[in-house]
Amino acid sequence: MKIAASRTPRARTRKIHPGSRNRCVKGAGFTLIEVLIVVVIVAMLFGAVAVSYSQLPKMQLREAGRKFAGGVRFLSGRARTSRTLLRLVMDLDKESPVLKVERFPPGVALPHRDPRVDEEEEETLEWRYENWTRMDLSNPVGPLGAADPGKPFLPPLSQWEALETQMKTEIVLENVRIASVTFPCMNKEFTSGLVSLAFYPNGTNWGAVILLRSTAEHELSVIVEPMTGHVRYESGFVVPGDLCEDAEGNLLPPEDDDEED
């Protein structure tokens, strides 16, 4: 009787090709080169953001200068075409100041050439006039008030008013401040308060150097030509020596003899 020999199952072996193990390891993570590339890219992005952030104040300063120049061109042209006295009011005490456009009523004698806008003085003068009192010695009740014959004369208050137009008459200089306004032709300089730049019906103005300062203390001089209203820029504080002279050496602008038609 034959006994069949039992067969032991053969173990199956798998042939491993060279490099297959390395491929498995590579698929499980990142290589050092890949990590370095990512680090370099992230560093470049952070560097670009840092550079952009450092340049932001300068960009905002240039943008404020362009806005100011646009306002000057608008007022110069509008004053000439409408034959109206206009002015641009600037607040030197505020960050991100709002520039306002105002007009002087036609047919009225032109006001004195004074860039300072003193609204508080006008309000105080009006209040003192309305609340004027004087003791009447013959009247035991006391002050006469509004019936007082000795009440002082109230000078005419400013007649400047907001310019009515469909266009926006307020200009916001974002993230900058007006450090100073210099009027070389008038030998005046202002570093605080409300200051105005007037534009006459013939298109001329007082001529001014407006110093804008960014949050990072960068400075830009906006120079307004008195005869043409042309605007140019200079880095830092610059007052041109020939701003108040024409080609023949005559002083500019002319005196207040440009009566309205």
C-alpha cells in the first residue's frame, strides 16, 4: 500500500526590486529639499509683505499729494470759469484732515487777504453782541440787555459758504497730516489751526507750499504756483525761491484789484 507523501505548501516569495523601498519611504513624507523649498518660499512671501508694509506710508503720502493737487486744479478752474472767489480750507490740527471747498458770494467786496480762518473768534464776537448788557443806574432792575442804546456795532461776519455743486466738495487726506502751510508771497507760515488757500476769479491764488507728513514721518511738499495753479512735488520741506516771481522778476500774485464782473 502506497502512502502519499504530504506536500508542504511552498512559501511565496516576492521579488523586491532595488529602489522600491526608497520609493515607499519617499511617499510617506517630504524630503529635505522639498522642506527647504517651502521654507524659502514662505520667507520670500514674508519679506515681500514686510517691504510692502514699510512702503505703505510713502504710498499714502503720494496718494494724499495727488488728491490735494486734484483739488487745487478743480478750484483754480472753477474760480476762473464761474468768476467766483473760492477757497480751500485746511485743518492743521487733525490726522487725516478733511479739506473743504467754500465760495464767496459774487457782487460783494473781496475780503482781506488773510489765510487764517478763525471761526471761534466770529462765534465769540456774535455771542458777545447778542448777550451785551450794561447797567442802567436809573433802573434798579439792572441791565438793559438788547434795548441798550450803547450796544456795540457788530462787524459783518464771514460770508464764506459751502460750494453747492454735484461734485464732492470735501477731500480726505487719509493717514497723513498737514504739518505746515507756507505762503512765501505773503511772508506767512502756519503750523496749526484752520488755514485757507484762496483762488480768485482770474484764476490766480496766493501761492503756497503745503507740507504733508505721513505716519512714518515722511514729508512731501506740495507746491502751488500762484499764477497758474500748477502743482508740483518735492520730497521734504522745499520753498522755491522764485515762486513769487514771473519771468520778468515781477512779484506775484497781483494785489486784490481783480473785481468780479
